[in-house]
Amino acid sequence: MTTLSSDIMNYKISLITPCYNLNKIESNKQNLFYESLESVRKQTIGYENIEHILINNGSTDGTEVVLKELAQKYSNIKLLSIDENTGGPSIPRNMGITESTSKYIMFLDADDIFEENTCEVLYNEIENNDVDMVNSNYYSFDGKETFKHVSRFKGCNVIKPKSADSMNFMTFIWTAIYKRDFLVKNNITFPNVHAEDISFLTDCIISTKKDMIVLNDFYSYLYISDNNSSLSHSFSKKQIIEYLDIYQKCINKIKNTNQDPLYLSEFYNFTVIVAIGSLIRSNETKTNKYELFNLIKKYLENNKDIPFELSFYWNFMIYLIEHEQKKLFFSTSKFIQSVFEQNWFRKLFRNKNYIKK
């Protein structure tokens, strides 16, 4: 690892951005990294108050040259470089946490965009309330239109430690701000696997002894959902196995720290939907799908003591898994997947969870 340090000064926020083959990130024929960078430079808190940590994660397309030029141009940019790609953003993010010098930490993916007042609003909220973390809401861009994510809560939601509402904080790592000392003291880092953000947020929720604040009506972040280079759009055997492993570890942590049973139940509901939904959308071979089917069945068996409340569809799919009805499960899955791909269904799902900006 090599480091090109920023000038030593007191920054308000350390902003961590992993970078990999930036020239390949395109949407509507525009390089998103430069839009992302510009959204940080325009922050109302003042770019000079942000320690901008850029981590080159083993890029092979000249990204290192671009980042070095930026580090020479802007004194507040700290450039870290990894010789070989680590396979995901976890190790770069952990390096960023270690190398950060500010009181607070935020994350931004290289292909997403901040609102102009994102840093200022979140900084003021966490500074004025002396909490360990503050979260917010986000926009999603599908390649044509921008939509607002619909939260089940409104306004400023204050969540007590070990509260039944803890799941409300479980959105995304990049819509939040965190106290650096809190992360370091509790050794909260990202595991180098898929679902690393779920593990990170779970550790934050179960470790804090202070209120958690969620600004449900503050839309701080634009998530570019049509970006083909995003890892979240594919569901391989490896990815689903790692999901299940992380989910089980999180459930065990939630149980061991005596969290509210409703939080545990809602977390479990979420993981079951993601795991089964990922299997439905997987393009793996029949043999691999059957293996994943059995692993999800084992996951359900291991957590049968956790009450859950899901819709008829998910309960039906769970029934098929529990009773080892593989053929019926996958034939049903094939039909459901064909429905998922229909424009009318996508619009129906989107209208339930998002509204136009």
C-alpha cells in the first residue's frame, strides 16, 4: 500500500471513497466519478473542511494517474493505493477508517452523488446531538428518472438503544455519518464479503449506547441504480453463500446483545426475503441452485425460533423450501422471475417503494 497524504489540518469530516477502474463507470455516456467528485467539491460545509480519502483498489485502467493528479491539485485529498484489487470495497473502506483524522466519518461510492448540503446537515445533526451516528434517506436513479425512497417513518426519528425500531437505521452505510472514535473503540469494520454493509450497520446498532437519529425526510444521496458495474446487480452462488453467513452472524450478535425481539424479527424477515429473492434471480446452474436451496433451508431451520410475518407469496416459498419441494419452487421461481422482468411489475414495485422526485 502506498499513501499520498493530505496536508495536516483539522477537518470536520473524513469522506471515504473506494475507487476501481473509474473509466469503466458510465451512465448516459457520462463518467460518474467526476460528477461524484463535483458533488463533494460543491458541499455547503466547504470542501476545505472535508478530508477526502480516495483509495485506488488495484485499478488497471489508469485510475491511479487520475487520482494522483487530483491529490496534487487539492490539498485535502488523501490518496491510498492497493496494488491488487481486493474484490470489493471492504478493505479500502477499512483502510480509510484507519487513515482518517477527522472526528466524523462518511462514505461515498465513486459512482454515486451527494446533495449539496449532505455533509453540512449530517455534521450539524451529529455534532449538536452528541450521538454516535445519524442516518438519512436517498434518491435512486434508474437511468431515466429519479425517485425518492419511501420510508415508513416521517420526520426526524429518534431510536433508543436496543429499540424495536432499530431496523429503521438499517438503510445504507453511505446515507449516514458516524463518530470515528465510536467505530474504532468498538472495532467496527467491514468484512471482505458480500453484505458487508449489513454487517457494519448491525455492529453499529448493537454497539451504541446512545440514541440513533434518522432524518427520514432528508434526501442526502443519489444512488445510481442502473450502473452495470455495480456488484449488487448479480447473484452468484458465492454471493448468496456469503449473504447467509453474514446474516447468521448478525442474528447471533443481535441475540447475544439482548436487543428487542421485534428488531430481531424484522431483521430476520429482511434476510429471508433477500436470500430467497437472490436465489430466484440467480443464473447459476441447476446443481448450484439446488445446493443454495438446501443452504437456505438450513438457515430457516437454524432460526425457527424467530417469529416472522411475511406476505402470502414469501410464506408459500418458505413452505416449499421447508418441505423440500425443489421442482415446484424453481418452476414457481421461473414464473415469478418472468413477472419481475415485466415493465408493469417494475413500475408497480417502484410505485410502492419510491415516488418521483
